[in-house]
Amino acid sequence: MSDQLLKVTIDNITVEVPAGTTILQAARQIGGDVTPPAMCFYTPLKGSGGKCRTCLVEVSKGSEKDPRPMPKLVASCRTTVMDGMEVKSVTSQRVLDARAGVVELLLINHPLDCPVCDQAGECHLQDLSYEHGKAGTRYEFQRRTFKKHDLGEYIQLHMTRCILCYRCVFTADQVSGKRVHGVLDRGDHAEIATYIEKNLNNEFIGNVIDVCPVGALTDKTFRFKNRVWFTKPLYAHRDCSKCCGEVTLWMRGDEVFRVTARKDEWGEIKTSAKTGDTGWICNDCRFHNKNASDWQIEGLADISRHSVIGQGKYKGLKKPAETIEKVLDGRQPRLLMDIHSVSEVNKPEIELSTIQGPATSAVFKKKP
Amino acid sequence: MGRKLLLEKAHVEGIRYYDVYRREGGYRSVEKALKSMTPDEVTEEVKKSGLRGRGGAGFPTGMKWSFLAKPEGVPRYLVVNADESEPGTFKDRYLMEFIPHLLIEGIIVSSYALGANTSYIYIRGEYAWIPDILEQAIAEARNNGWLGKNIMGTGYSLEIYVQRGAGAYICGEETALLESLEGKRGNPRIKPPFPAVKGLYDCPTVVNNVETIAAVVPIVNDGGEEYAKIGVGRSTGTKLMSACGNIRKPGVYEIDMTISVEEFIFSDEYCGGIANGKRLKACIPGGSSVPILPANLLLKTAKGETRYMHYESLSDGGFATGSMMGSGGFIVLDEDQCIVKHTYTLARFYRHESCGQCSPCREGTGWMEKILWNIDNGKGKMSDIDLLWDIQGKIEGNTICPLGDAAAWPVAAAIRHFRDEFEWHVKNPAECMQRNYGLAHYADPIHVPVTA
Ligand SMILES: Cc1cc2nc3c(=O)[nH]c(=O)nc-3n(C[C@H](O)[C@H](O)[C@H](O)COP(=O)(O)O)c2cc1C
Ligand code: SF4
Ligand code: SF4
Ligand code: FES
């Protein structure tokens, strides 16, 4: 039985999967619109999922043996596939309504402070609301705030942005060895915190930053240093005695701004080629090796899902066609104004068009 | 006079203590079951009795027991749900306080049937004085040979432990209860797996309500068939009702599920009518989570038939025109009560008690509370009523545990049946702060369309 493949049809597309596969995993195999969004499930974390309810789908046929539909929408991340099961994701109005409802509810208390949030550009809540939410809100009350908690030198907590996915709790339990933070209180006043102010600093705790789908847990060593879409993700590795040492460097020019684990197109940390296990990285690699020379750089990261960061930086990118000629009716663009004549900014007159790569402060520091 | 099986002896002087309880016929069912019946035979009697869970969902107990997985070498547990935190429900407290040995006796017989050698009573933290009563009863039972190793030389052993909760309604949900009992945060588990397969400490577990377990005693004593003769249809046996609100005689009543709602409210044997000469406006028949009904739909179904105090009749008409037996928390509202304020109070409760795991319940309960506060305080808008309806619909059915539904249903039912009262609040913001909407048409006879 266990080696037999099960047939499951999601939005009229049939795939075969091994027993024990969840509907979500099967849908990811199909990919595209069919795949439900998943804000709390995280493949490498045991027990994760089931909480955010963004991945709800309709099971219109239970299985070949028991074809009855399931009365309620189910969390696809925690429901395993049965042979002959038929699932509706985007083809079900019920699912679309429920999903839009969940998105709206996730956003009512969210501060929407993307302009000052380090996660912006790689935030799953941004993607979620863009892809599945509605413009505008019907919520007319003050948004929730929390008393600030300091989690120590590495990790910045913005509780107002948290969606209580529990991923960081599972990570601390399963990866870092010792958990000193958790969910306190309950309901809409539940919060991520340490009970008595404590630092989160054990060796693998940095991974909570990577699993956090929103900007609730961010890297203090990268805080306000740069926008992620200005940085260039490169795969790199080093010999590390504590972890696989396989990372993504987020660079600008020669500067390493940030180090993270390597993530796949679903935002989940990839399996390490070296160890065969999830490629969690240690605090040393993440926080203390910020020179390009600390690393062996392999090349551009090959993620393409998050297009904001992706522009110009990923392999296999399709560039949009130039439209300027068309817009100008075939005329050539001409210079309207020379910036040098009106501004002191660009002193000592660096010719911008001749700069190779991004314009960093170093370019302008050149003596005249 | 209806038959009483649970509370018949509850007021015998000293029944709380072993000697009197035993003198009055206590622990006969243990003797009978352990000495003359196999565990499966006990389960069979419970099946025949038609007993349904008294904790709220009304699931057939015998069937639940037969689902219990029985792998070799793995302990099984019986966990008694004494968390009783549903607003309006206080029957388990009464039973445990006055006749604790009935529960202990029920636990022994039930544990025997399930093959459990350890049983836990998880009791609501606010019932601070009851664990002492239960522990004394357990000690007395042990001293008299009903608990411990090799009970009455039958080779069957059982220990019962009492565990206090820490004050969370959600820990009454069976999987949250198990988490809490294991010493963890009381978050409901994602099902499957169900407790019958993986419950307490990942072992097969049955969770039953206090009253359910107590009812096993008369079932074993008199036989399942005798028990099933009481009541109507699939509502067999007796049910404890905790009646409260604007009635003359609030309290816990044991009914045999044959009387009408009208009789229950107005007869002197039970609630004794509405207090202070007022008129009946509305009622929640089964604890705060079940839909509220206006007087006219409460006493008669939409078909114009008399509504009775049993599972089927109370839910006649579905959610459109009916309600539920639930946990038997019978809350009566008279003409002076404001449905909007009442709905706000319940919404506030659910907002406060949500565990916060899943987004629709965590966020939706808070939002509903805020909107209801506005309407109640003359700050509501017409669109708020539809918005409330929409939010409750986004919560219902989309959450991990039924608390989400329990938060959505009272709001939905209040809008469904009392929409004019909500609208009146919105249209008369100043007046609604001065007076209540009153009885309005909520007790008027309902026109029943004649069908050929
Ligand atoms: C939010 C919530 C609270 C609950 N509280 C209680 C409770 O206090 N007591 C109880 O017996 N059942 C409670 N239940 C029902 C239990 O989950 C479970 O169904 C019941 O204990 C099963 O026992 P029964 O079959 O004997 O009714 C609650 C359910 C939910 C969803
Ligand atoms: S802090 Fe981030 S990872 Fe942790 S629960 Fe909140 S959203 Fe999830
Ligand atoms: S429905 Fe509410 S109480 Fe139940 S698991 Fe979800 S958040 Fe917790
Ligand atoms: S991803 Fe399935 S519930 Fe969150």
C-alpha cells in the first residue's frame, strides 16, 4: 500500500502522489494558481500548519472508496490525500470567499507599516494580500498594539506584525535546542514573547528570522541597512563546524548586508546538498561572517517567485519589452534637463551612466 | 413528576460522604460490572441505552467508546471533562458538589469498560472548592476497596486523579484539555488524529462529560434497555438542565426529556415562570454557544408544533428556526433584556476565550465584539449589521475547533431573529441608551403557512 501512488485531482488537474502526501504538497507539485497560499505550514517543522487557515480548500469527493464530499473546507496543509480524491481550490467560490475572508482578518490588526519594515519585498503577507485579498478594509477600529519586548542583540521583534503562525516556536523547539520564547496569553491578545525578559541567543535561534513569514522577527544586524530589493542574492558557502554552511548572501557591491539560509520557491529552507537535512544555518554564519571574503560565492540565487526582489537578479528572468519608442511614437527620447545644472547632489560630477553596477556611496566618495 | 436517575438522592443528608452513599445503594454498579460483566458487555449496555454525550455535542457515548483504539501494550485513558465553563451551564458543579461519589462510581465502571487503569478528572480552575470534595470521595472509595490495585479481587486496577485547570474556557474543548492536562498550553489540536487513537500522551483516550459518566451508573444498574425507555426517540434517559436568567426558580433540574419547553419554563416543578410578572422574550436553551430563539419560536416550532425539551425538538428547524440542546444551559431573557447588549456580552466572552491559534477566530471575535459595542452604545451604522453577519460567516466552519462556531452562532442567531432590534439601536442612538426595545413582536404567534 505504502509504495502505491494515489491519484488526486485538484482543480481538474490530476497528479499521482505517494501515500501520506498532503493536499497542499500535491498542489505544489502542480504549481501555479492551483496551489493554496500557506502562511503557517512549513515542511521542515513537525506539527506546523493548520492555524492560519489561508490554505483552506474544498474536498468535493473524499476518495474512490468513500466519494462523499467533506462538509467543511479543510486545511490542505494538514489533510492527507486519499486515492481518487477531488479537490477544488481556485475553482470553488466558497474557497475564494473563505480565503479572502482570512486575508481580510489577518490584515485588520496588521500595522501596514511596509514602508518601514525590513521584510517588505519578501513578505508573504504582502504577497498574500496582493494575490488573494481585496483592496481596502472594512475595519474601523484602532489596530492592536503590544508592549515592546527586547529579544537581545540578534533578533528584532515587532509583535504588531505577527500573524501567530507558531513557526518560530516550532523552530526554537526543534532546531535551536532550547526555547525561551513562546506564545503568551490567548485570543487576539496572544503574543510572542519571552516570559521574563530574556535574550534569544542560542546557536541556531537565528533561523526563526528565516521562517517568520512577516516582518515580526527580523535580523537586527541588517535592520534598516537596506531594502531587500536593492540587494543581490548570491549562493555561497563556507566550512562551518556547526551547520551546513550553505547560505544566501544579500550583497550590494562588495558589501554583504545580510546572510540567510537558502529558501525554495515556497519560502521554505532548502535541503542542504551537503548534509541531506534541512539547511538551517548557525548564528555564526548568519550574524558574524559579513565579509565577502568569508565566503565561497557560487553564483546567483535561483529563486524567481518573489518578483520584487527578483528584478534583474535572478537567472532565467524574462525582461519586459522596451516600450519607450512605442510610447513616443517612434521619436527618440531627448534630454529635458541636466541634473548637474540644478542640483548640488551629484558633486563632483560623476557621470552616472558610466557607473558599473549599483551606485553605492563609494562611487561618490571619489576625490575630484 | 419526571423520573430522576442522577439527582434522586442528591439531597439525602450526608450523601456527599461514602457511608450514606453506600447505604443508599451506591457502588452497586461497580460490583455488578466488575464481578458479572465483561468490559465489552458494559459498553454494549451503554450502546443500548442510547446515551448521548452531555458535554454539548450529543455524540452517542457507546459509539464513542467502541471507537477507542486498543493496541497491545499501550495504556488507555478515560478523561472526565469537568471544565464546565460554558456560560449558563452549572450542572456538573452541582453533581460533583452534592453527590461526588456518583461521578467516582461512574468513572470506575466506565474505565473498566474502556480498559483504562488511570483516569483523570480535569476540573475548571474556578471550581476551587470542588477538588477537595472529589479527592475526599476518591480517598473514601479507595479506603473501601473500590479503587487501587486489584479491586475486589477481580484483578482490575484503577487510579483516579483530579487536575485543576487554570481558568480557560477553551480547555473544555477535549483536545485543548488533553494538551493542558499534559502540562502544555491549552491549544486545541488539529484533528485527525482523534483522541480515540492518539489522545493523552499520544495514547488512546476517551473524553466524556461529568454528567455522561454519571449516567453510566443507572445504565449499568438497570440495564441499557430500561434507560432507553425514558425519554423520546434518540433522546433517551434524563438530562440535567441548568436554568438561569429571568425565571422565578433558577437552578439545576433533572428532566426526562418528555416535557415541553413551555412546561419547563412555566411549571412550578421547574423554572416557575418568568420572575417579577414579566413576559418571556427570548431564550438560549443549551448554553451560550447555541442559537438564541425568540419566545414564539421557542415554545412552538416553525411548523406550529409544540417544542419539547429534547435533542430533536430543540433543534427542529435547523439554525433557521431552531436551536440545540447543547450542554443544557437554559438562559431565559424577559422583556426588559436587550438582545444587542446580550449579544455583545457573549461576543466579549468568546473574544476573551479564543485561544488565538487560528486567524478567523482570533481576529473575527475581536472585530465582532467591537462592532457590537458600537451598536449597543448608539454608535452603530446600518452597514454594521451586515458586516457582523459577514464576519460570523467567515469564522463559522473555517476554524480548528468549534469555539469559532460557538462565537459565530450567537451573533448569527441574534441578527437572524432580532434584526429589528439591532436596526432600532442604529436608528435611535440616543433613545437606545435610555431604554430597551422591549418585547416588540417577539412573542407574537407565528403564521404557519398551510400546505396542501
Ligand atoms: C470551546 C469548547 C468548550 C467546551 N467545554 C466543555 C466543557 O466545559 N465540558 C464538557 O463536558 N465539554 C465541553 N466541550 C465539549 C468537549 O469538547 C467534548 O465534546 C466533550 O467533553 C465530550 O464529552 P461527551 O461526549 O460526554 O459530551 C467543549 C467544547 C468546546 C469546543
Ligand atoms: S513571530 Fe513570525 S514566525 Fe513567530 S509566530 Fe509571529 S509571524 Fe510566526
Ligand atoms: S477556533 Fe478559536 S479557540 Fe479554537 S483553535 Fe481556533 S483560535 Fe483557538
Ligand atoms: S498553511 Fe494550512 S492552515 Fe496555515
